[in-house]
Amino acid sequence: MKKAFVALLMFALLASIAFAQQSGTKDEAVALVKKAVAHYKSVGKEKAFADFNDKNGPFVDRDLYIVVYDMNGNCLAHGANAKQIGKNLMELRDPDGNYFVKERVELGKTKDSFWQNYKFINPVSKQIENKSMYMEKIDGLLFGCGAYNK
């Protein structure tokens, strides 16, 4: 009985560690944005955006991915959902009815970097989850990466 309990505890511990490794952290989100901005400055917009959009590239890591918006709410790059690229997403709402892209653009008008909280579908779990998005404004563009809050 004791061995079965210890085995069950070990399984639960290993499962929670494996799940945690599937999820990116806020620090990793900030680091990915900084890496993306440096890449953009190094190779230019066209090459950088193509790299950000590559689901198998260096700017997608588990549930972390880069997004880029202009100040009108147009999605210019999206590492998890290519269908959003080229679309104006100002009217997009999260499940609570918040216009999160509109809010993002408004924050970008007064801040060079910021965090934003909203709900979004996690590409790994396929569930709607709380998300914190870190964004930096460079050349009038908003570069972001969000971490899902467990």
C-alpha cells in the first residue's frame, strides 16, 4: 500500500513538472520579445515577420509566440494563427467581451512597453485561459508575446 502511494505521488509530481514545461513563463515571454525586436532591427521587417510567422521557427516556443500589430490594430505577424495576419483586429473581443486589441493599441499610444491581461485560447491546451501579454513599441509597431497564467 505504501509503495502504491509513493508511486502515485511520483506520478503526480512528474505530470505536474511535464505540464509546467509545456507552458512558457512571463520572463520567457519578455525574452522572446526582446529577441524578436533585435532580429527585426538586424534583418528588417520582411524577413523578421516571415520568421515570426514560422510555427517551426525560433520565435515559437511551446505556448509562446510573437505577434506584431500596427497602431491601427492590423495584425502584421502571428506565430500561432496565420489567419489573423493582414486583418484588422480592433473589434476582436475576449470571452469576457473586452476589446483586447483596441486596448493594446491604446496602451501603445502612451507607453513604450507594457503588460496587458485578457483571455485567449492557448495553442497547446486548446482551452481559453488567462493570459498576460508583454508588448514593446518599436518604429510605431507593437511586438508582443504572452504567457498563459496557470
